[in-house]
Amino acid sequence: MIIKCIAADDEPPALDIIEDYISQVPFLKLIKKFTDGIGALEYIVKNEADLIFLDIEMGGISGTQLLKSLTKKPNVIMTTAYRNYAAEAFDLNVTDYLLKPFSFERFLKAVEKAYGILKSEKNLPVTETRDYFFVKSNYKMVRINFDDILYIEGMSEYVVIKTKTGNIITLLSFKIIEQTLPESRFIRIHKSYMVSLEKIDSIEGQYVKIGNKELPIGNFYKEKFFAAISR
């Protein structure tokens, strides 16, 4: 599932940060950005967007005024430097409230929440719309083809994507990676491992073997894993 986003913030540097963060999350797509609330409102009324990153204090119309004027409210993540609007924002059923300056990790938590809500609203599984995705690694965006992935290992603050040609390290959370990869081809087998079903060479006891690497199958994931390989 690809989430179509718009962003509205009257501070260009803040808007640039949001755009950069969005670009690092495979299931987010920025379709429009605005430096004022009026422009954002006019666009939302005429066009569909799944998620809005919305500043509160903007020229012309504030973020909360914008939301109050809409009959059909989209999913919204507020981005603001002010704490005092939080109660009003949550009364308007915003998905999350990010206080500037917010980290990429905090941004990820917010979009993970939005992903879950939108998936539930659409009542759709993750669909395979393409066979690749991009992640940020070593200050550049790297394309990763699904076919090239052997397995994924989660570390404390990052994940390592093991491919045919080498390792790709990214700060994306394990949950984001899970939500990006198609369930029909990849499965979590352990709190620290996710594997490509197509790349499994053998299974022995509580271990999956891919090439010369043995990966443990966690008890929590065991039933779902064996159900998947039996389909």
C-alpha cells in the first residue's frame, strides 16, 4: 500500500525536512507541498490525499482552522513547535502530534500509526504494486529489488538488508520494512529476522537455512511461518 501525502508548512526548511523524511519511507509518496494553509485547503477540497503533514501556525489560515473547515477529514499528522495546541488537535482526531524539531525515529512512529489506520480503513492487504523499493543508506537512496533480498536482520537502531550482492544498512525500523515488503514473499521468523520465502534452502528443527547462514525460528513466529510454507 502506497500512502499519498501532502505537506503544509510556512517554513521552507521545515518543509524540506518533512520531504526528506517522506522520501526515506518506501510506502510514502509526497504528491504536493504548500507553504500556506489556503493553498493546502484548496487542494484538499478538490483532490484526494491519504495523509497530511500539517503545521498549525501558518499565514492566512491555521492548521486547526483548516481541519475544522473540512466536512471529510483526512488522516493528519500535526507538525508544530507549540505544545499548547495538542488538546485541540486531538479533539479533531489527528493521527499524531509531532513537536519540532522531531527526529526521523519519531517521524517513523507517527507514520507507522497512520499506516495501520489507513490499512484498516481501506480494509485491504498490502498489495504488490512494484517489485522494488528505495531506502536511504550512506547518505544516498538505494534501490533494492525484492528478488535480490535473502533476509533482513534487525539491530538495535537499524536494520541490515542482506542481498545477493552485499549488505545494505538503513535506519528504517523493522516494522516499516515489514509493511513495505509483500506478505506473499517475505515473512518474519524471529524478532530479529525476516526472510524471503523464495530463498530458503532448507528447514531443520528451529532453524531456516539460506545459503550458509542458519537463522533461528522464534516460538512466537513458528505457527505463522509453517502455515506460510505449507500454502
